[in-house]
Amino acid sequence: MTESAAAVATRPAPSVGEPEAGNLIFCTTCGNKMAPNAAACPKCGAPNAGAAPRTSEKGFLPAVLLCFFFGVFGFHRFYVGKIGTGVLQLLTLGGLGIWSFIDFIMILVGNFKDGDGLPLKR
Ligand SMILES: [Zn+2]
């Protein structure tokens, strides 16, 4: 017995990983405190309505430019991580331009998702 129980008890509680108290928000479902950027409540699992919607790391502007200039080569699909359909588009010349044109419209209206299914960053 070299370590006394008293010494253990007086150690400060570890604060590593604790979010800043002032930054916490409350879950609208169960009232649990959670980080404002949490995707869902860690206690009840309810989605955090206040969190910014997850968006792709890939930007809207590069995608729309790549699609406009190199759409028939599928460059915009390579850019957002859709390698498989990018190759397919390259081989078919963007579905003879129709497929890449549809992609171009989809990017413009914000319906084009990256390889992880996330909307492009504006
Ligand atoms: Zn909750």
C-alpha cells in the first residue's frame, strides 16, 4: 500500500474532453446538454436541429466549372469522389453530353451530392 486513498481523492477531476460549459445547448427532446455542433443528442439520439447541416468538403464552384468545361469527361464526378460513375462518364463522353448536362443542372440547383452523399459546399 504505497498510494493513499486520500491522495487519489484530492486529485482534480479530469477535464479532458469536456466541452466548454458556455457553449452547450440543450436537446429539444430530452433536455440533455450537448455541444452545439453535435449531429445528434448523445443521450436520446434525437437529431440536433440547431447543428449546421453536414456539407461536403467539395465546393460548389469548382464542381460547376469542371462540369461546364469538362463535364463530358466526368471531371466533376472525379472531383466530388464519384470515381466509378466518373470513369463511366469519361468512357461514354458524359452519356453523349446528356448525362453531364443533367449533372450540370443538378449542380446548379443544388441537388448534386458528393461521393459520401453530402451536398456540395456553397
Ligand atoms: Zn436528447
